[in-house]
Amino acid sequence: MNLPLSLTINGVRRDIVLDDPRVTLLDLLRERLDLTGTKKGCDRGQCGACTILVDGRRINSCLALAVSHDGAEITTIEGVGSGGELHPVQAAFIAHDGFQCGFCTPGQIMSGIGLIQEGQAGDDPERVRECMSGNLCRCGAYQGITEAVLEAQSDMTASKQRRSA
Amino acid sequence: MMNFDYVRPASVADAIAAGSEKGASYLASGTNLLDLMKGGVSRPSRLVDVTRLPGLDRIEHLADGSLRIGALVRNADLAHDAEFARNYPAVAEALLSGASAQLRNAATVGGNLMQRTRCAYFYDAGSACNRRWPGAGCDALKGENRLHAVLGWSEGCIATHPSDFCVPLVALDAIVEIEGKGGRRELPLEALHRLPGETPERETALERGDLIVALRLPSEAQGFARHARYIKVRERTSYAFAVVSAAAALRIVDGKIREARLALGGVAAKPWRAREAEQVLAGAAPDAAAYREAARAALAGAKPSGDNAFKIELAQRILVRALTLAAAGTPDRIPALPGSPFSSVAGA
């Protein structure tokens, strides 16, 4: 069965023909498109390492069939920085030691970007922790992760206000 | 994962034709189904992708004051709809207490209703399970069963229904709209999920090909908005299924409870409406003695199915807690830790 689909991945349109309907977005990115920044942790929607943005929303790419997402716009960790500049969430993770081994970090950062776009947590650390609970960190860098998300959000809000001023 | 044919029908009628064939399964976002397929628990030979069906992703206010929620509305979109959260706060709180932000962004309303039990023996293809394999037996009966059912279970199955969303929904008399081979019909949500009895493999009242297209909340459901909470005990504060949970919704008039709606989660194979407890509260003063009596009534028929006698007491305490918090008044904003009895928000 040949299944054609077209995705926009990090701003680039990709026309793909799948030979197997079982391919998840995660496996498509990693195994077929060589975008290995998105990590496979549990592969069952429990750890969040595979978090990407689909049409601007963070989801677990391990529990999403690629073929069902024909036409979607996808952002992965490879697509968040621009021209050698880190995304503010990436920079804040470095500044706050938001990781140790780094395996969960792409998922944490994509989840943080999604959270900031959702705009539900505000500057309340408890709401940030709750909204990040779908991303596990085996090294236990949660303190730094929470601080990084809060700082990035505050920086992004401030620079948005500067731009509109 | 077993291979399957993939079809993406353009209309509800085509979807039902495709979904009525033997071995077919509907696919919405797949957050539960793909997990089950990866584990070899679900083995559909055909997936009928319903995510592009037109008109099922809307929230509509109907002329009779009821609210119609399309089956493809995403859990997060519903919970964050400001008007929805204001009118049905316990439902929004239940949604936000479930799963993770990523899963809520993907998972649909219809899919939430159709999610399967999280019993570890159901998930383990190497264990005996009457749901997976009728007549195979139930390894949970003599296994790790401290989280299993205390109400409505049978020797055939002691699993619980995992949904948070469904708990306040049954309390508020939600209705499920179904399209099938015989046309459209509707069912109280309370009648959608079945208790196991002799046929645990028959989990819902749906027939082959039936597709949930919408969920409806009747106009009376808004009448509980000022006094409604969902409280959920988990083994960790976030991103965990309920050990037990309770939805409490009250109409308080002149200092007395005019009407109470109560339901429990994590205790049975279905979201458990506690009508006896509601009757205890009707006309009563909203005080601790009444809540305790109601909680006793709600669990009067409970019995342990294993190492889970503690859930009978815990469910009563959670029901009392949910009633106490509901009577104190729905908070202006859903607490930072939705549904948690450990929320740091003052008064919660």
C-alpha cells in the first residue's frame, strides 16, 4: 500500500510516500527523514521525549500516525533556532542547567515552547510544573527546567512588548 | 504492531460503512488505540481514520439551552474554552486533571469516552484476561489488584474505567449521540459503559459500526456551576490515573441542598453515578454530617476485589472532600493542580 502525504517540517515542504501505514510521526522523523533530535524514550506516550509541535500544538509524536497527519505543519527541535541563534527556551535551559544527560531535553524544550504558546501557566511555578508533567527527566533536573521555562516566557513576553512598543 | 489497511473516509456515512466491516476500528487521535496496538492488545485489520470528518469539531449552543460537543473536539480545547469552563467547571477540572498537556492536545472527546481500562493484566498480552480473550480467566483476581474495582465487579473482571472526564459527565446526565447502520440514536452516557457481569468483553453498548459523533450536556447541567468540583487521588500529583475520584455538583438554595449530583471514578468498570447518595443530600443542610451519610450510602454496596479494601474508605473521604469543596464554591479559576486534594491554592 503506497500512502502519499505532504508535510511542512520546520518550514520545508516534504512530499513523502509511505509504504506502511504503521509509521508514527516519530519514526518518520528519525528513521526516514534523518531528524534525530526528536527522541524515542518509551514510545508509548508516557515520557514526553518525542514531543513536537503539530500545527503549533505540542503532542507526543510516538502516538501519532504519520499518514493521519497529511498536510500538517510540524516543528521539531531542529527548527526552533534561527540563523545560529538559539531559541529563548534553549538559551534558558543552558542558563538554568535544565538538563544533565540531555536525552529528554529536546522534548522538554518543545514542550516548554508549546506551553508558552498555550498561555495557561502564567508566572506561577506550580502551574508550569503541572503543565510540564508530561515530560519526565530521569536525571531530575526539574528545578532548572521550571526556572528555564519561566525565564524564557518572561523574556519572550518582554521582547514581544518591546517589538510592539 | 500488526499491519492494517488505512482508510480516511470523507463522510460519516462512508465512515460507518467502512467501520462496520469485521476487524475495523475507528481511529481519532490514537493516543490510546496506538498504544494498545503497539502492545498487541488491539489488533484491528483496518483503521478508519475519522479525524477529517466534517462538522464534528464544534462546540454548539442549542436552542433548548443544551450544549453539543462534537466528538472530535480536543480535550484541551474543551477544557480551555472559557465559557465551557465557567458553565461546567467540574468537567473542565476533570479534563485538566487527566493525562498530560501533550495528550490532552491530541485526544478527542469521543476517544476519551472509548478509552479502554488501564488494568495491567489487560495490557499484558501474556496474562489471562477475559476482556481480551473471553473465557481465558482473569489474572488480576489473584494478582496486583490494589487499584482495581470495589463496585459492580464480577469474578470475570475487576478492572476499572480510567476516564476522569466521564465522571462529572455522568453526574450531569450527559447524552451520547451515535451514528450507526440504523441511523442516529442517543444514549445516556451512564448507559454507554457496561459492568462486566458474565461478558466482560462487551465493554460498551455500541454495536459494530457505531460511531460516537457528539456529546450533549442538558440545559440543567449549567445550574450546578457555582458549586461543582472534581477531586482525584493519584499515586503522584500529576499525570496519573485516579486511585479514586469524585465529582460533586450542588444546587444550594436558601442554605439547603436543593439537588446534588455525585459520581465516582476509579471504583468500577464504568463511571459510577451515586444516586443513593444524591437522595441523602436532597433537602439536607450542606454540612459534614450530611456528606458523611451520603458517602456511606454511595459505597454501601462496595466490596473489595483484592488488596483494595482501602479504596472503600478512601472513596468515602474523597466524596466528602469533593462535597465540602463544592459547597464552599467553585473557584474563579481552575486550581494550579486540577483535581488535586493537595493543591496549594488557599481553601482548596
